[in-house]
Amino acid sequence: MLSPWLAVSDPAWSQLEELSREMQKLFGLYAPSGNIRGVVKGTFPPVNVAETPEKVIAYIYAPGIDPEKLELTMEKNLLTISAGRDTAAEVGENTDPAGYYRRERFSGTFKRVISLPESVDPSKTEATYQAGILTVSIAKKEEQRSRKIAVNIS
């Protein structure tokens, strides 16, 4: 009895299925992972930020980036990373991009701004690049660090 209403060939159902697929794409693209605030899938470079009592450490995963071309700036609590890469040049290709069968690594420039806690001291920033990972360590302001307080016994 319900089969005429559930006919897949009905244009209304195909439009609803199309809408459902588009919504899944949209929410899949912008959905945060777990309880950590997410960013749009495909954002480059991916970043992890950790915190210790003394500093904040940003791990930027940027394989194939020439460390000489990395540009880092710190303003207040904003860390900006920018650079570029040419994936065809990395492997010595002289192929027109239209000639690729599949191409998943992008070529071009990028800029990523990462908001850090207010407790960081931009003047005490160090950066190292090793094995495709840029590690940026920013010390916390002295007054923001947790301190152990001695208890005087009388």
C-alpha cells in the first residue's frame, strides 16, 4: 500500500535524496572532530597546539615546504604561517596539470593564522623545522605561569 509513495523514480524523492547528499557533504566538510574545535577539512597545513605550564607549542605539519621560504609572524597572540610549494617541481615533473590522472597535493601559496592563548609572550618564540614538521614554541608570560607556593609552618 505504501509502495506508490516510496517509489524511487518519483522526482520528489530524487530531489530529496540530492538534498540529503548535499547536506551530508556540507556537514561532513565543516563538522568538528570530537570535542576539539575543528576547521574546514583540507585546511593546510594541519596544526596541533599543545600547552605546558611554561609554554604553548604549535606543531605545523608541512611536508614538502622549503624551510627557507617559511614566513612566521607573531602579533599579540596570533601566529601567522605562510609559504608556498610547487609539488610538480618537488618530483621533477614537467607535466601540464591538465595531464594528471589524479592529483591530491596542492601547489601554490598558503597562509594560516592560529589564535593562541592570551598568556603567550610573542618575544619568546622559537621555531624549528624537521622532517616536514614545523615546531613553534612560545613561552608564557612570567605572570601567567603557575607557581608553586611554599607553605610556612609556624
